[in-house]
Amino acid sequence: MDVTQESVVKRKFIRRSLRRIPQYIATTVEHFFYSLGVKIARQPITWMIGSSIVVLLCLGGLYRFRQEKNPLKLWIPPDSDFVKDTEWLMERFDKGQRVETVIMTADDVLQPHVLVEMNEIIKRVFAMATDSQPKLYWTDVCFKIPIISGYTNHRKREIENDDFFEEEPAAHSDKINFDPSVHAPTKIYCDILNNLPTGCFIFSILDLWEYNSHLILNQTKADIITKINSIEISPTLGHPMNFTELLGGVVIDDAGKIVSAKALKTHWMLHVDFKKINMNDAGNDVGTSDWATVDVLNWEKSFLNQLHSSSEHLKNENSSIKIWYEAGRSFGDISASTMFQDIKKVIIGIILMTLYVQIILSRFNWLEWRFYLTSAGLLCVGGAFIVAVGLCSLFGVPYGPVHSSLPFMLMGLGVDDIFVMMASWEEVLSHQSNRGKPIEERIGRMLSHAGAAISITSLTDVVAFIIGASTILPSLESFCIYAAVGVLVTFLLQVTFFVAAFTLDVKRIESKRNGLIPCIVHKNHQSLQIDPSKTLSWRIFNWLYSKIVLTLSGKIVVLIITAAVTVVGAIGAYHLKQWFDPNWFLPKESYLSNYISINDQQFPNRGNPAAIYISDIDYLNEFPKLIAVTERFNNMTTIIDSIESWPHDFADFIKLHYNQDLINNNTVTIHDFNFYLSKFLFSRTGGRYQKNFRFNNTLTCGKNTPKITLSSISFTFKKFTGPDEWIPAMDNVKLAVKEMNFSKYATVWSKIFATWVTDKVIAREVTRNIMLALICVMGTTALLIAEPQTCIWILLCVSLTLVDICGFMYYWGLSVDIVSCIGLELAVGLSVDYAAHVAHAFLNSKSLNDAEGDENNRTERALIAVRHIGAAVLYGAGSTLLAQSLLAFSEAYVFRTFFKIFFLVIFFGVWHGLLLLPVILSSIGPRSLQVDKTKITKNINRENKEKTDVLDSDIDPQDLSVQISLNTVESD
């Protein structure tokens, strides 16, 4: 034999061997499940007890159960700058502020009777007490500042002869620039300042009349307008305040003065001690609460109740005056209650799904009413959820708010497995030869068919979720770990516990015991074995596919519709944006949603607050950098609305009172700098900036400032319309600070960055997760099926399903966010099932005509496959949709989003799995794995005989082996 012929023979031999791999895998898997089914059927009670013991043992893991409530550890990448900056700031800012806001609207809020109404509400808030013990009042939780009202100038005779005053002779002739912190004797000034009373900080225009309703009623509209436009110092506190920024919907005259307004804001400032915050006590179950102590949360609860009563009172009076309000706890309360108030819908959906499964599995007679079998199938899902929570808790994986969707997914997969098993059981009983066999063998045959099918889908889902756990989003990572464990355990319980329960149910039916009360025996009942070809589902699928779908015209129509929908879906997917607004968690009719709507309407240009934070740099030598960064921010007029620059005010203060230039003059020492800064922070001009500093020691009036450990420069963003504006804005301000090259740590932080950071990475994360999941689908199916062409078609169906889901998410008003990211992760797992079941059934189907490449053969096998498994796949899809159906009416954004994505998964998954895939397989599908075993046996026997004869011949054994292989290939 020449070399060329030998190489050809070897290639054919390799190809033949590769073709045998799928059959070998299928045979091995079927044999394993057959043996397992026989063992379970022989001792079903033992297997049920053993499975139950394992589930109960996993309950021990709940001892380490931990529900993550800290939003910082749920929704934000742990390695992001925001997390690092937040932890860094909370270590240095041991105290902070929390704002409660009320907006009053009217035709013109600058009317005496409107202001009196607002003033009475404020006074009721001042007087209210909490229901908790000990009772808390406004003065117990408010943020307090020194009251300096009435203290502007000391009598000149008290300070004229003071040595300190003589240090600044220029002040004698410049009464306008007189500042007591500079020109008054330090001891006198600081003694007075240190003995000043403190008052609660409330920012309201009612401050202009010292919250006196009688005084307000005596004002005319002209008096009110005059005060609003002229007074810039708080009469009650003495600090500078811009009262005009509390007005919305303002009307301005030609002189630039406010003459009327439609909205009036009032802010209550609360004190928060970060050291006393425990998120396990203060957090909520959905991880949307803000940082606060329990005392503050209790007061806010009473505050909201008071405002609710006031709002209802105004509604009952049919007044044109309305109030809109929010507190720091509002978002967490409403988002959590919305999530849990729809649990009723979830429970009803589960009940409907249970009844649906009961009806599908049962026949309408007392004997074949499979109540306990249905319950056993659902118990497998519940047991899998318990095991997942127990095992994950044992290994320290926290439970998160999005995990509430896990039972839905497990139930969908578990019920799908039940229907596949029932389809396999009916297939076994459809053969007359199987009906008389022992129950152990029948159960083994059933599981050999069904086990292979559900193992492919389940293990593919497990691998997909394991890969999904590599995400950078903590809540999604935790969810994927729980899902992977849950899916695997669901599969294991279905092939053990459920099969054991199925065996007992079959024995019950054969012993003619009642399906609800097994002690009742129906001796005269005659069970009829229905021919599968006589069932309604068989006839519907047979007619639909033989007369429509698998005809030439039907195939063309399916391909055209699929292509058109894919194009539309691709266009939608291209336009799909990453965008997450936390306000989507709020029901449209909630008080907070109404407040946000009015705030956006009446105060349209007010963006989110932020600040530049700088650690203990060399403030003297790097002061020019502080000036430069604030000037740079001032020039960012397209993204920054306003900035409060203490460096500029401090520089002006020193220039005015000490004739020193901090920016260009090198004569100022660090001692002078700390002296000037102390004067500035205790002055009327700079006192408001004390909150922007943290020192390594106590700041004391009359003494130089201690070393600065942290300072901040506050600013406000413009109002942005979407991620394409706020993400570049966030990046630009961070870059501006970074380019200053401060000697120590410096950053920009805002509470809203938590959302913007997630927005920035979520689109990339979704794309990454989907691509990895698709690779896993391909790899797992290739390993379990080992038939390349089949794997390609499954991957195609899953890919097209995902494209259509993403595209129609756009048309349905969804965007890429943390919720839809989890939904898409689930979509990969569910969409695999529809295609994999049909492909597996096609591979293992065998028609009467086995001629390879015969189109009628493929069409017949495709028809056999959908008749066998199509109803089970459709029933599984229907059960999942039924369980989710009530969520379409949910007020919770999470549930509505899951319903939309699940609906799209089911619709497009069924289309590609039950329509497109049979069309492809019937046209160019692979050969059946059920080849003629007689032919293979004959070839193997002949091959062995010829190898034996080689001992008596002079032919080279290697050449003979190649020739025998060639003959075998040709005969195959």
C-alpha cells in the first residue's frame, strides 16, 4: 500500500472514530441513568429519605446566613474608586449631615397666608416626638451650629485701645472691611464666640420672620418681596444664607428681582454619627437604605407621618396649597415595601403554576390525579433552594435582594425537567413490549432517555452561572453562585427524589389507589393506556409540523420571519443603552415619586452635589494648586453649576485683612498660614467652611489651626439628561483633580457616583457575561453531546434569542442596568433548554429510512423529535410564563423587568427552539446516533477475524490494520 492510500485510509479511520464519539457518550450517559433509575426504583423510599436528610443537613449552613444590606457591597464594583473613596472618607468624617426636605406649591408662595401655612407645618415638626422610647424631639437629632445673630460689631471703646486691634491700623479707616474675628481682641472675641448658644440648622425663608406666624400675617406682598431680595443673613442664626435659592418657578422683573414664585423649599439638617451606624440594624432587606443611626431613622419616621397628616389636611380643605416631602429614609422604605408588597403576586403565581403542573401531569380521574407527584416535583425546587442558601451561607457567600428571583428560575427549570420525564415515560409505555416489563426496568428506560436530556441543559446552566460569578458586580456575583448551586441541586433532586416519588406513584396507580387518599382502593377501575399518537398534543404537533412548518413553503416562511425579527432585534440591541435610575424602584404614585417630579419641575436646573476631597497635603506650598483646581472647575460651565471655593475666599480674606498674597508671595510661613486660617474659620466670612475641614486635633478659637487631615471644596453639577452626559462629567472632574498632582490623596466624591459608576461598567459587564456564557454553552454542549453540527445549531439558537431579547428590551422601554443584567444571565440558561431538548431528541431519533443524507429521513426525524419533546418544552415554557404573569402588574421595577425579560426569553426561545431549529435540522441536520448495531457488530467481528489471520500470513500487520479499517469505513 502506498503512502497516499495509507494517509487516506487513516483520515477516514479518524473521521469514523470521531463520529463514534457522540454515540459512545450518549450510550455511556444512557447506561448510567438506566442503572440509576433501576437502583432508585428498587428502593424508592430509601432514596427519598436519603435525599431529604441531605437537604435537612444543609439547613445547618443557615447558622452562618448573612443578608447583605450595605448598598456599597451590593451594587458597586468593589475595586472601583467610589468604594475606595467612600471607605476612606467615612474613616475621616466621623460625623455628617442628612437632609429632609419639604416643597410647598401654590399659585404664588410669596403670599402671607401661604407662608403662614408653611410656618405652622414647621412648628408642628419642631414640637413632635417619636413613638420610640426614649422619645426624641427635633433638638435631639438636628445638626447644630452657633447662633451669632445680633453679634456684628463690638462697641469701639471696647477694642480701640487693644493691642491686637493696633496690629491692623488700616481697619480704623475702613469700616466696611471691619471683621470682629480680625480686629476685635482675640480673648474677648473668642470668649464671646465660645459662649454662644447653638441652634438647630433649618434652611427656610420663614427664618426671615423668625418663624412668627403673627408677624408674617402683618406683612404685605411688597414687604415679603423686599426681604427676599435684600436679606442675606439669617435673622435667627446670624450666618450668611441665600434665601432665593429656596424658591422655584420664580418670576423676575426687569430689575432682576424676584416678584413671585410657585414653589418654596424648606430643609431640615440632621446630625449623623457615622461611628454609631450598623447597617444590619439600619439597612433594609433590598439593600437600598442610606447610612443613618437608628435614632435618626426613628425621628424621620415621625417626620414623614407628620408631613403625611399635613398633606391630607390640605387635600381635605381643597386648598390650592400642596406640600411634597421626602426624608433620608424615604427611598429605602418605599423601594423595600414595594418589593415585598408584591410578594402576594408572587405567591399567587406559584399557586397557579402548581395547579397548571397538576393538570398537565394528571388525568381527570381519582386514580391518575397526581397530587403527591406534583408536590414532590415542587418540593425538589424548594429543597434545591434550601440547599443553595445553606451551602452558600456555610462558605460565607452573602444573600442579596435580587436572590428573590432565584426560586422562579429553579421552578422553571425543575418543572421543565418534570415534563421531559413525563414525555419519556409516555414514550416508554408507547411500546407494547415495555408495558409488561418490571417497573424497575421501565423506570430505568424512562430515566435513561430523560436523564441525558436534562443533564445537558442543567449542566450547561451550571457552567454558565459559574462563569457569570466572575463578574465585578457583588450582587450579581453572589446571585450566580447561588444559582449555580441551586440548578445543580435541582437536577440532582429531580433524578433522585422525584424519580423515587415517581416510582411510588406508578406503584400506587398500578395498585389502583386513590390519588388524593391512597388508602382508598378503586378495584373496578380500568386504566387505559392511551396511544401517544391519539393524544391531543401529538395530533397538534404532527399536523402543525407535517402540514405547515416542515414543508418547503413553511421552512421559507420560518426563515424569513426569523431573519426579519433578527434584523429588528439587532437594530434595537444597537440602540440599547446602559442607564439605571434608582428612582425606577419607586411606584409612580408614591409620595417620593411625586416629590421628585415636582422638584424636577420647579427646580429644573439643580443638579447633584459633589465635592473635591484632599488629604493632608502641604497646604502652604500647594495652595496655588487649590486655586488652580477651583478655577478649572469654574471654567467647566457645561457640567458644573456652582462651586463654593474656600481657597478663593481664604485668599481674599488674607489679602483684605493682612495684605498677604498666598498665591504669589513666599514670605508666608506655615505658622502664619495656620494663624490666618484660624482667623478665617472663626470669622463671619469663613465660618461656614468649618464643615469642610478635619484636623488632627480640636479646632480652637484664638489658637492656630492644628494640622489639616482633610479638606473639601463643594460644588454642584448641572442637571444631566442621561449617562452620555453624567459619565463624561464624572470622568472629567476626576481627571481635573488627578492632573493637579497633589502630593497626597485627592479625589472627587458624590453620593450619585454610586449609580454613575455602575452605569459606566454595566454595559461592558453584560457584554462580557453574555459572551462568556455563550462560550460555556458551546463548550458544555460539545462535551456532553460531542456532535459538532448540533452544538453549532444550539449556539445559533441561543445567540439569536439573546439578540432578539436585547433588541426588544429597547423597544419595551428597558435599558442595561443591574436588574436587566441579572435577567439576561437567566436568559442564557433558559434559552439553552428549548434548543438543547429538541436537538437531543433529533440526534436520538430514528426513522424507518436511515439512508444518510436523505432529506426525507431528516424531516421524519425532526417530526419525530418535536412530537416526542415539543409538548414537554411548550408546557415548561407555559408554566414559567404563568408563574411570572401576575408580575406584569407589579409596581416593583425589579419584578416588572423580570417579567418582560422572561416573556421575551420564553417567546423567542420557543420560536428558535421549536420552529427554527427543526427547520434547520430537517434540512441539514446530522445523522442519527441510533445506527444499526447489527452492522457495527458484524464489522467488528470481521475485523477481529482478519487480525487473527495475520499471524498466518506474510502481510505487514500495520498495512493489514489500515486496510481493515478502510473496509470498515466503506461498509459503514
